[in-house]
Amino acid sequence: MTRKMRLSDVAVGKNFEIWGHVYTVLDCNDKGIFVLETETVCEMPFREDEVDYKVAPNDFRDSSVRAYLEGYYLGKLMLAGAKLDRDILEMELDLKCTLGQHEYGMTSVHAGLLTLEQYGKYYDIIPRIDTDYWLATPGKTPSRSPSTSYTDDVWYVSSDGNYNNWGYSGACGVRPTLTLSPSLLVSVSFTTREQIEKMRGEWIGMTDDDGCTWYECSRCEHDLDSLEDPNHFCPACGAPMTDKAVDMVMERLEALYDKDM
């Protein structure tokens, strides 16, 4: 089940859908709602070998990834109805390197990547995915690198959630970030009663050869001696076992939704 609501009412850490894409809310402030794609949208080199650079190959400002984000990716969103500077707001991307040097400075984008600093800041709410993906942060920059080969490296996140350096010409996933208008209407998914019913179990009466009886959970085979006391939930696996249990789960979820939204 989905509901339409203003993006400003979607809680941090929650997912929503708009323009055929699903995003996670990472932050909200007076500049807009900062969001991250829940999955990568493609896999590509940070910079393709034939793409020249002005300063170094790990500079996001003239990278192949930026050209893709500000070209094809934004173009698809605009075809789906998004408007630049009304729906998708401009944001500043901090390109300081691992050591904190600002040789690449700040750059203004409508679609970007997480930086290494942002990955750490939002680590607890970023959905884990099975794909490696690029960050915008360079390993080192030319004026601070004893070897020019160090300016080949860009930070990326691996599928286990760790982060490391990778050469700019290697292929990694692209997981865009956007800053969106709080007034946008977006779709948010909610758990339905039907989904809760699929998790439901039942107490099955059992009898052995000696005539001893007991009750067994149909989901985990946990057993009870009797059903004299209310057993709305299985004490072992937590499955709802009765109509009342399903009602209780739905009431709790609705209260959480109301609190979060």
C-alpha cells in the first residue's frame, strides 16, 4: 500500500518513490531534502580513458561520472516530470581529498555522489546494497601527492559497507544524490494487513502414541503444553497467531507511521 505525501513529512531514513526512482531521505534543512538513490543506476568508470582532465584524473569536476549524472541521469528525471531549480535544487559538493586539502574546491551540481565525509555521517541510515559504488572524494590531489599515481585513486563503498580506494578507470556503481524541494508530492509504501497475514502462524494440536497432547507453532515448531492462557504471538519466533494479534501489529504500525510522518 502506498500513500501520497509531501516530502517534508517523510522521516529521515525512510524510502519514497518519485519519477520512477526510489530514494532514501538522509537529511533535511533550509536548503532542501538531501536524498540518495536506494540502488545504483548504472556501472561505469569514474573517468573513461579517453576523457581528458584539467588537473587530475580523480577530479570529479570534469569526470565521466559527473557528465553522466548531469546529462543522461537528470535528463531521464526531467522526461519523467522533474523540473530543475523547482523540484531538483542545486547543491554544493565538497571535493576535499582524504587529507582535507581543498585543491579541487567546491562544485555546484544538481545531481552528485556522496562524499567520504557524508558516507560516514549518514552511515547508520544508508541502505546496504550488494553493489560497489563510487564516492566523489579523491584519494589525494596533485599538490599533496608525492607520486602522480596517487591522483588516480577515488574512494568507493564496497558491498560489505566498507570503503576503500579504486583506480579511476575501474568500473563501479553510480548511486546519485539529490537535494529536492520539500513541497514535492511523493509515494511512500506502508505495510498492509495482507502482508502481516502472510507472516501469521497457527497453533496445531499434536498427540503422541501415549496420548500426551501439546500445541506446536506452524512456523517454527515451538511447542506449548496448553492454550489456556492467551497466546496471540509465538514466544519463540514472534509470529502473530490470532486475529487479535494481527490487529495489534497493525495498530502498532499505524502509530509508528503517524509518529514518523
